Amino acid sequence: MPEQKTFVAAEIGLHARAAAVFVRAVTETGLPVTIRKQDGAPVDARSLLEVMTEDFEQGCTVYLEIAPEALSDEQSLQTAQSALAALSAVLERTEAR
């Protein structure tokens, strides 16, 4: 399963604008990405409501994942890993754009 460990840099965590920016970026990938805290259950990262209700605060470590059944071949795996790296960069920005 493609997975990326990262952290939330936004001062207010993933609330309001920062969450909307992140969810928009996830949706643009076209991939079924989930996000979770280390010991938490994964939530659909394409859902603004689910992301905001999880209370991903500033500095918390999160894991972005894509289920392997969503990928069909090696090229898809590379695309998924690139997408996760890009989403990680979105979370690691200190300001919501």
C-alpha cells in the first residue's frame, strides 16, 4: 500500500481554509487517498467534513495512504507515490493558500 508519513504545519491545523486546500489537492489527484493519525482510523481525504472532524492539529504526524486495489500497474504505483509526495508538501506548508 503506498503510504506517506508527514506532518501538519498550518498554525490552525487542518481546519477551514487549510483543510479546503488539502481536500482540493487530494480531489485533483483522482485517487482514493485516506489520512489518519498514527493510531487513528483512516478517513477519506476527499471529504472536507471528515478531514475537519478528525482534528488534525499543527505539528501532528499523519499518514496518507492509497489502497493497493485502486492501482492497476507499476505506472499507477509511481503516480500514487508522486501524488502522495505532492500532498505531503501541501500539508507541510505553514500557510493555507
